[in-house]
Amino acid sequence: MSLSKPLVSAFAQFAAAARPAVETKLDQTLPSSSHSPTNVHRAMRWSVFAGGKRFRPLLLIATGQTFEAPFDLLLSTAAAFELLHTYSLIHDDLPSMDDDDLRRGQPTCHVRFGEATAILAGDALQSLAFQTIAEDTSLPVQIRLQLVSELARAAGTPTGMVAGQAFDLEAESRSVQTGEVEQIHRLKTGALIVAAARCGALIATAAPSELRALTEFASNLGLLFQITDDLLDVTATREALGKTPGKDARSSKATYASLYGVDAARERADEAYSRACAALEEIHRPTDQLRAIADFLLARES
């Protein structure tokens, strides 16, 4: 399936408008690099401000606005998702995990600051994510409890990133089945994407029926994200990716590209995209921005 440039650029226009506010909130939330322990704080800022599309916070904001949440009420939780996502990248890149030396176009945190400091920086980012939500007094306490619960379940085990990473490591260098690859992707990547969408809707107090349809949308969006990521690892350059291409194959990772081949993986991306868009039809709100995010993922080149 191909997309026209105007459809893809709709997400770019939204991102250009919303991202500066996310960057400002992140800067305000993170400890100063001059504050002790300086090396840990420098490492945190190095990793957070290395670049990146801020996909998860932007998805949260787009979802919240779809259900008419005020922009300012979404920012702290959006920043929290980026903090937690960055923690996961730092730890994924460690020698004991995926052993990567490049992330977002620059040396990974453990290469730049040493392994011990990288672990501490990741730990601190994770705890700061939860602190940021818990102390957001612009939101009612009950909403904050829901948000913390959503983020914790998406981050941990048995339903989140930690479980996904464990299954991913266990699957290296052995034959895997279709269901295993999808489970790895839904947990390691998809869980946080689903939680970001749901948290935007929770802040907006969306109706239960709307939340169910949104969850279906985001679940397929997360799968689409990871399938296209698998494809880019095979087809994109180091410069475009900002990380080392071909790493999945060298590490014998379980991916859609390795299991099905490039053409069949693209077909599965199309299927995930179609299911995501079908779920949006069940939400009787202006969902153009959410559709634009799906368009962006299907057409992404980096």
C-alpha cells in the first residue's frame, strides 16, 4: 500500500507544532547536568536529547486531543513516556542486552559514559517517569493513579517491555513460530505504544467504548511500528536509521523480516495498518490525526 505525500505530511505538521512543547517539558523535568551526581544527570540528558521523533508523547497528545483534553494537561504524562522509553533504550543497548554502540545517530549511553553510569541513568529515568505523573497536580488523583498503573503494566512483566525483552533474548539463535514473534513485538514495543494512546484518552475521560476501540487501534499501530522497524533494519542506511542497520540479522533476532522475508513482512504491515484504520471507524470523534500517525508509520523511511 502506498500513501500520498499530503497524508504523510499531516503527521509532520502536527509533530512540528507539538514537539517543541514536549522538548521544553523534558528540559524542565530532567535534573540539571550541573546538579550532583553530575555524571548521571549528564548521561540522562545525553540520551533524552540525542534526538528521536518523540513518537510516544506525540501519540499521547494526539489521542488526548482527539477526545478533547486540553493540551497543557497532556504534557507531563507525554514527557513521562519519553523518559521511560529512553530508559528502555539505554538498557537495551547495554553489552549484556543488544550490545549496540550507536543510538539516534550518536554513541550509546554506555559507550559515552561507561556501563555503570548508563545503568544508573536508565534507572533514574524510569523512576522520574513515574514521579512526573504522580506529582502532576493539574490532574485529579484518581486519573494519576490510572496513568501510573497503565505505565507500570506497559513497562514491566508479564504484560510489558521487560517481558518482551526477556522473550526476545530467549528467541535469539533458535527457530521461532509466528505467534512468538508477534508476542515479542506486542510486549517489547507495542505495550508502551498502547499505553501512550490509552493514557491520552484517560486524561480526556474518554468513554469505555471509545477506550476499547482506541486500544484496538493502538495495538495494531504498535505492531505496524515494529514491522516497519524490522524492515528498516534490513533496508535502511546507518545515516537514515541513526543506529546500526543489520543488527537484527547478526544477532539472530526474531523479526518479521527474518521470519517471512521483506515482501511478506510488508504485506503484514499493510494488514496491521488496515486493522488500525478500521478500529478508528468505531470512534465517533475527529480521528484524522490518529489516521495520519498510522499513515506516517506505514510510509516511514527512518
